[in-house]
Amino acid sequence: AELVVGSCGHRTGGTLVVACHPTKQQCITASFGGEVRAWGLDTRKLLASEFLVGRTCNCIDYAPQGETAALGLSDGSISIVDSSTLVPTDEQPEKLTEVGGVCALKFSGQVGGLLACASDEGSIEFF
């Protein structure tokens, strides 16, 4: 697959969210159809693709150094993935909410800092 400026870049549904890598020419996108993709912006090529069965990714943020990214999901869970392969890491936060989804998340700017997450139900958690 090739990333084309002006197109959605996904097979299923339009693009819901995009996040750019803090130091590399890469980005991660997610679609309304549950697809998450990592792209090389310099090559305009697909690096990795994952399909979230029964869920969508509502928000994405890269960790400060960019090795990992956090995905905030529609079922209230948060997935920490390798930013190039989208493979989940060994460290996974507990589920944020049983009602609604994760609507926003952001890493602090410090290496080893906090991950702030907000849910549709109005709660805010720090991991």
C-alpha cells in the first residue's frame, strides 16, 4: 500500500486519527473501520497494519523518544505498541473504563514520564 496525499490510506472506513513520530519521518493512522497503520512518510510506504476486532482507535500519541506509541481504544482500553511494527509491548496499562472509550491521551514530554488518559465518561487517569 502507498500513502497518497489526499486519500484516506485505509481499506475500511475513513481516517479517524493521525499522529506523527517525534523524530522520524513516520506516522500512525487509524480508521473508523478498526484498522491501525504505521507509515514511512519519506517512502510513502506502509510499515505495518493491524486490525482491531470489534474496536476502533480513538486517539494515538508517541512516547517522547518514539519507540512506542499509546493507542486509546473505543472499549476503554489502552494499548502500548512498538511504533514501527504495531506489536503490543509487554507493559499494558489497566483498562481505563468499563463504560465508553478512551477519548484522549498524551505522554508527558519527559522520558519515563506519565501517560495521561481521558475517557468518554469524564474520568482522567495517569499511568
